[in-house]
Amino acid sequence: MSEAVKDVGRSVSDANAPVFDVVVVGGGAAGLSAALVLGRARRRVAVIDDGEPRNAPAEHMQGFLSRNGMSPSALLEVGRAEVAGYGVRFIEGRVGRIDHGYFVQLEDGRVIRARRVVVATGLRDELPDIPGMWERWGRDLLHCPYCHGYEVRDEPLGVLGTHPNAVNHALLLRQWSDDVVYFPHDQEPTEEEREKLAARGVRVVEGTVARLVVEDDRLRGVELAEGSVVARAAVFVMPRMVPRDELLGDLGCERDANGWVVTDRSGRTSVPGVWAVGNVADPRAQVIVAAGMGSAAAFMINLDLVEEEVDEAVEEHRARSAPASSSLLPS
Ligand SMILES: Cc1cc2nc3c(=O)[nH]c(=O)nc-3n(C[C@H](O)[C@H](O)[C@H](O)COP(=O)(O)OP(=O)(O)OC[C@H]3O[C@@H](n4cnc5c(N)ncnc54)[C@H](O)[C@@H]3O)c2cc1C
């Protein structure tokens, strides 16, 4: 990623800005996977990335067939090396704006042009305002049981009631341990929910959560406002997941009722030439799914470009043929 890109334009109006077939914004699993397939389709591709993948705090990435347990950074390193082998260019930096046409503008002022754009910028997790959250995030403060549940199986687990779906989160976690405590915090369970929690053996410990207790760089428990500490080895919380989709919004991409950008199955948005893949379009996409979304988009983007090139070739072919045939006409 450190390669200096010398042929990047300096302003939006820069006629010398280099033109790529496809610019991929975001070099996580989704973006790199799109770039790999497009590079192998012999497309001129640039990946622009500012180096903040969502799962960076986690030591291991689980659930990716053949890569289970690999570190998130190692996956990206291997992916970048593979993609670079097909001539894909990497540009470090943050894209601040995309103008129709497409002019992709980095925040430092550099500009490159693209015939098609893939936005693979992921999402931002917002955690509740409780002391200790960010320090433990991805380590022993977790959110996804499919990513980390197995590693804390049979341990004393806690679930924080800071999200409307927190009770279901606790009921789900019970699959991995029979010692699960639900802390209602600001999400008081209904009578029906209390019955479900009791029926599944999930203990409810009332009170407001004051902080996570950490000793020797390990989570020890959850402290309540009245001072008691409930010992826990790991705690689960549902973050608010906010798509990093400002670029798509500025381009005018349609959104659904929940505010997420609408795409078809290939990731194509409502704006021609613009695709959105990975967590920016689907908060549930794990790494393997995000990679699959990037791959699916690449197929359709290459097809879209081929169709455009065929149309252009036919026009040129007709233009070339026209004078020759008219010269055969009798004068
Ligand atoms: C703590 C934690 C642990 C996880 N563990 C697992 C796990 O074990 N297994 C699993 O399958 N999933 C796991 N996930 C989910 C995983 O992080 C996502 O599935 C995955 O990151 C989605 O890939 P993506 O390419 O869509 O987004 P990301 O990986 O987030 O990549 C997006 C990239 O775009 C870049 N970017 C954003 N905006 C811009 C911009 N304007 N300009 C340039 N670049 C930009 C970012 O810097 C980033 O590099 C975990 C998530 C978290 C939070």
C-alpha cells in the first residue's frame, strides 16, 4: 500500500486525472475481492483505502472457510498481495467525494476518474457510553456469537441491555454457554421476555451498568451503579451499526425505510455505474459474505463494461464502413 501514485490528478477539473475502468473505495474483504475478480478480468482497477477495517480490534477472524482463526490483518495482507499480482493499483487515503462522471476525490485533493465505482467502505460500530467499552471491544467485549461465541463457550457470559434487541441476543448466546446473565441496564424485559429468559436459564441481574471491571488486561466482571460486581469472562453488546455510506448518499443512491442503501443482488445501486458491497450495504455480512458480495459485483461490472464497449465498437465499425460503401454507389 505504500507505493506512491504519481499519476493522480490534482483537482476535479484536472483533464489529466488518470482514468481507471473501476475505482474501488475501501480495501477490506469486500473491496479487495471485487478488485481481485476485476484485475483477473484484465480491467484497470484502483483500490483506495484509509486502513480502518471494522474487525481490526479482533485478534482472530473466525468462520471463513479455509481461513478460520487467521488474523484480520493477515487476511488483508494476503489479499492485497494477490490483487497486486494482477496490476491493481493501491492508493492510501480517504475518499471525501465522488462526482458523477466519475471523479473520485481524495481528502488530500488528489483525483482519479473511473468508468465504474464500487463503494466498499464498511460500517461504523457505535458502542453505549459505558466506561471500558472501547478498551475491551473485539477482545472480551463482543457482539457476534458466530464470530466469537465458540471461543468463550461454557464461560460465564453477560449480555448488556443497551439495544432494543438485547433480550434476543441473550437468548441466542445461551446456545454457547449455560451461564448467561442479562443486565437490563436501559432495556427492561417485558413479562413475556422474562418468561423466555427464565425458561432458558438466563439470569437477570437488575440495575444500571456502571462499568466493565478489568484487571491484568482481562475482563473480570460487570459493575453495577450500586457497587456490586458480577464476575463475567466475556460480555456481549449490540452496537449501533452505522453504514459509512456518505459517498453513496451524496451520489443520490436510493435508501430503504431503515436508511440503508438499496442494491440488487449484485450490489448495483439505483445510480448507474455505482455498486455498494460488504457492510456498507448489509450489516449482517461477515467477512466471507462481504468477500462474496465483492466478487458478485465484479462479474456484473465487467459485463456492464463489456456491453458498453460492444456498443461503442459497433458505432465505430459502422462509421468506418459507411464511407467505403457510399463510394461504391454509381455517380
Ligand atoms: C470486533 C469485530 C470482530 C469481528 N470478527 C469477525 C469474525 O471473526 N469473522 C467474521 O466473519 N466477521 C467478523 N466481524 C465482521 C467483519 O468486520 C465484517 O464482516 C467485515 O469487516 C466486512 O468487510 P467490508 O469489506 O465490508 O468492510 P471493512 O472490513 O470495514 O473494510 C472497509 C474499508 O474501507 C475503508 N474506508 C471506509 N471509508 C473510506 C473512505 N471514505 N475512503 C477510503 N477508504 C475508506 C476502511 O478504512 C476499511 O479499510 C467482526 C467485526 C467486529 C467489529
